[in-house]
Amino acid sequence: MTRKRLADRRERRRQKALFLGIVAALVGYAFFVGDHRPWHLFMLRVERGQTEERIAELKRENRELLFQRQRLSDDDYALETLAREKGMVLPGDMVYRIVPVPEGIREAVADSLAARAARQEAAAADSMRAAANPLAPLSTP
């Protein structure tokens, strides 16, 4: 072989190696740094699955709401029941509001009511005793 042919072969090999190196670098960049890296693609697939589940859930909820809308437009009793559950009242209705009492106040009120009941019993006993015996002394609370 001549020296020129050997030089051409070496030059082609060098060009081929350079070309393959550049291609490998571009593929590596796209694979590990670009938007098509494996982790990014995996996360996109997971996100897509979650989005499809959410879409299915919203479609189910939409069907239920359409059914409820139809039922409420057809049935006045169901509409009134739902309105009352939401706190609405008809004109002329009596509204009772029950407010919970804290624990400490509950015992104090119970003791106060018991003391008041005892005083009323003593007063009633005194008035009966006074009616039976007008000269007997009255008890003091």
C-alpha cells in the first residue's frame, strides 16, 4: 500500500471516529440532560396517569351532579329537604338554635340551679309552715 492510501484510510477513520463521537455526545446530551431523559419521561407518564384518573373522577362527579340537578328539578320535596339541610327556612318557620355550653360553665350552672331549687323548697316549706302555724319563726337561707 502506498503512503497516500494509508493516510487516506487514517483520515477516514479519524473522521468516522469524530462523527461517531459527535453523534454519541448528542445522544448522551439528549438522554441525560435534555427533556427526554428517562426520569423525566417516567414522571410524565406518572403525571399522565394521575391526570387521567382525575378526569375519570370528575366525569363521575359530573354525572352525579347532573342526576341530582334533574332530581331536584322534578321533585319539590327533595328540593325542600336539601334547602333545609343547607340552613334555609320557610317564612313563618320557628328556628331553634342550640348552642353548646362549655364544661366549666355547665357544672357552675348545675350547682346554681341546685342551690336555687333548695332555696325554693325551703321557701315553700316555710310558707306551708307559716300557713299551718303563724307564730313559728321562719328559717333563713
